[in-house]
Amino acid sequence: MDEPKTDGGSQPIALAQEPANPVLASIKQFVILLDKTAKSRRTYGATNSVAQKFLQQQFEILTDHLGHYSKLACSCNGPHRSPATRT
């Protein structure tokens, strides 16, 4: 089957896909919301309802993540090794 082409005949850019790793997807969701929270607090102030909503969502996502995975970390390239044990 032929690959889809653009009008110019080139290959289209692949759309961003969700990570296959559920831990990584959860961390990505938290980091995106962390960015939104920081921007809204900086723009509107900490007492603004939008900033407070983002902060509440951030708390809920972090609580849910820690309930499932117990830490906010992802070993994407294998287990972490201390510098002394690396070869």
C-alpha cells in the first residue's frame, strides 16, 4: 500500500503521538499542566479563578500519578545507575 503524500509529493510530517509508556504519558500530562499553571499564575495572579483551577487540576493529576506509580520519574532508557556503577 502506498504511503500518503502531500500535494507536493513529499511525505507528510507525522503527527505527535502519545507515548506508548503510560508512566511517561502521565508525567507528560503533569508537565504540560505545570506549564499552564505557571503561565496563568504569572499572567493573572495566584488568586485568579483560572489559576486556581489549573493548580487544583495539577494537584489531582499528581495525586493520581503518585497513587498509581509511587514516584514522579520514568526510566525511559533502562534502569538508573549511579555514576560509580556505570561502565
